Amino acid sequence: MNSTLIDKHIEVEPAAVKVWVEGRTVFVELTDRRIVGFPADRFRILKSASEQQLKKVELRLDGFALRWEELDEDITVPGIVNGCFQLS
């Protein structure tokens, strides 16, 4: 019986290692060193938040989510990277 090893390409979802806010823009640095930024106003809850509230963002779920405890808002990092925003 012969066995063959088949190469399989495994995609890993992007995760963040750092998050910060400048003005009304949220930035995340990914594990692959890319930096992605998005306007907070693209999300309903973040749009009505003050700049001080926006700055209280934390990384959660090993870098796969952003959390604003005070606003009760969570956003996934893979969603951000794929351009999934609530508002147009």
C-alpha cells in the first residue's frame, strides 16, 4: 500500500497584536505586521461614541476581536480585514 502526502494550504485568519485610535480612526496591527485602519463612523455604535470612548478599545479573543466595554461593542478583526462594515 502506497501513501502519498498531499500539501494542503491552510489559511489562518488574521489576528491583531495591537489596537489604537487616532481621532475617529481605529488602527490594528496584525500578526503579519500589516496595519489596517478604518473610520469608527462605519459602525452604528462607534459613530455615536466620543473620541474618549473610542480610545477605550481592547483586544480580546487572542487578537481576533476588538472590544469597547463601555459601549458594549465587539468587532471581529477578520471582518475588518475583509471590509465588512455596518454602514455605507
